[in-house]
Amino acid sequence: MRPSSGFTLIEMMIAVAISSAIIASVYAALVSSQRAAEVQSAGAAKDGARMRAVELLKGDLRSRISLKVEKGSEDSTKLTLTTTADSLSTGETQRMIEQLIYTATPSGLKREEGKGAFVQLETGKVAFEFWENGAWRKHASPNSVAVRVGFSDPEEWVVIR
């Protein structure tokens, strides 16, 4: 007769297999959750950068003294503002009259201050359109009352008045 204390080899192998399957599924769930959190964090950072870009442009447009729009190369548009907005290039925020250039290109949106210092505000395709006579136009005139900024990835249009 066989002693009844302890487990047989087959029972131990089945227990190890079941435990391994449970541990593997828990690990897969943790890895999946971590990837989802990373994607969500990257999306939140991109949304924050986009909101910052829109707020800067909105403030600069509202405090502008003059506005000039030029078509550049490769589907780019330069929006040149003389403004009383805050300067970002001096290391500290200062209110001054200066010239700002916003450049919208297929590779992003850039804000350049008078001394050549620039900040890349957005990556991905960006486009400007201007409201005039009841329609959105690619070119601005002195009668333009609003700017529409188009972003990609995800596609979104923001109207600034």
C-alpha cells in the first residue's frame, strides 16, 4: 500500500501548469495596462501642447497691432504679427512690442520671436485659414475677422476670433 501523505508527480505538474497559466495571464494584463497608460500619457501631452499653442496664438492675435500673411514654400503659411504680447525668449515673461512669426507647415507649427528664437509648438500638419465675406479663405486680408487653425493627428480645427 502506498502512503497517502504528499502529492504525486502528476498532481504537482498539473498544479505548476495551472499556476503558470494564471501568472502568465496576470503578466499579460499588466503589460497591456502599462502600454495603454503610455499611449494615454502621450496623447495627453500632445493635447496639452496643442492647447498651449492655441492659447499663445489667441493671445498674440488679440493683442496684435498689425497682421501680414505670406505663402511660403512647401504648403507653408507665415503669419507675421506686430504685437504687444508676452515675450518667451528673454528667459522671463516680459510684455513688449515685438514682431512674431507663426509658421504653419506640413511638419508643424512654429512661433518665432524677433531675435530668431523659436519654439516648436506642434508637430504634424498645421494649416491656417481666414474668415472673410462669409467663407474660409487660404489668404488673409485686412477684413479677416477670424483665424482657423487646422491640426492633424487627430484632425481638429480651432477658430480664433
